[in-house]
Amino acid sequence: MEKFIFRIHRYDGTTKWVQEYQFPYEKNKTVLWALTKIKDEMDPTLNFTSACRHAICGSCGVRIND
């Protein structure tokens, strides 16, 4: 079974770490969808901003595989 694996760099003001989240692959999903799923279903401490959800305003831009 294919799965999404997200490794997110976290920082709490004093400590940096990489936190990993995994869940089953779902076709035609976006990175924003996945981040929202993580926040809603796995880790409510994950925080990010997004506005229009249509890739127009740029507020949901993220660095991927960096």
C-alpha cells in the first residue's frame, strides 16, 4: 500500500526537531489537504496559514523537499 510520508521541521521557540507523519495515499490530493488532515486528525499542535485554497494568493506556499 502506498502512503504519504511528511517530515515536518518543527520549532517550539527553543528546540528544533523533525516530526514524521504517515497516512495512506489518496489520489489527487494536495499538500494543503495533507497538512490540514495532519492538523485535524493527527496533531492539533501543527500550525500553518492558508487563505483561498486555490493557489492564487500564495499564503499557502511551502518549501517541499528542501
